[in-house]
Amino acid sequence: MHKFTDDDAGYLRWIGNHPDGFVLNIERGERPDYAVLHRATCSSISRVREDGAYTARNYKKVVSDSLADIRAYTKSMGRKDRDFSKLCGHCQPL
């Protein structure tokens, strides 16, 4: 598991190297009510955008090849159910 903050290049490299991985999109403040799960191949979190669009503004990404790791991270954010506030409607990650 890895957390990307202020590192779009590293994040885009990771998702390119881990097409079966998971991406948790969270706000910088890590509010437990905003934790959106995606697949690494999801176009909404993987297409090239302007610098800073993914990890340098209001959001950061937590990535892993393991769904269990991502669930553990949501628990550490305060989501006692170890679940997500939303599953991406585009990539249907589960």
C-alpha cells in the first residue's frame, strides 16, 4: 500500500504498473465520509490531466494491489465498517 500526496507522476506510474490494483480517492483531510474506491484502470482517475489534478489539490490517493489493505486504511480513517463511502460507477471496482 502506498499513499500519494503531491506526486501525480508517481501516482500515474503506479497505476500504469498495477492495472489490477485498487485506488482509494480521499480528501486531504481524510474525512471518513469521503472514501471512493476505483480500479487502477478507471478512466476517471487515470487519464492524463493537468499537473496536480490527482494528488496535489484537494485529494490524495491510497493505492494497493490488495483490497484488504485498502479496507484497513479506511478503518484507520475512522470508517469502522472498513467500507467505502462510494464505489465508482464507471469502473465498478468490486
